[in-house]
Amino acid sequence: MIDTRFDDRTFREGDEVVLARGTYSGTSGVFLRLRPDVKWADITERSGAIRSHPVQWLDHCASAAPVSRN
């Protein structure tokens, strides 16, 4: 399993992510792996397409955050 830390954010294979910056901001998907250039990562987008995006554009998807049930 890949464990990569960028700006205090850790991405692991299978994490729900969203493109928080860049041209396709708002696109969500699942983190797959880093590319040979570790500044780029492959994600599986909701459409099923596997595409590469800069890691600095990625953020964890809000829907993957723990939900508080008081």
C-alpha cells in the first residue's frame, strides 16, 4: 500500500479524494498510486477513467471524513 505525505496530507491506495485545485476542481475519485514522478498521482474518477493529476491538487473527500453522531 502506498503511503505518501504532502503538506500534512496522507494519501493511501483506496482513499476517497477530490481535486481541490486546478482545471478539474471538484472532480472526485479514488487514489490509486503515485506516478514515477512522485508529484503526480493516478486516481480512478467516478466515470471509471484512470487519470493522472498533480498531487498538490488532491485533498481528501469530505464524504470520507468521520461523521459525528451526538
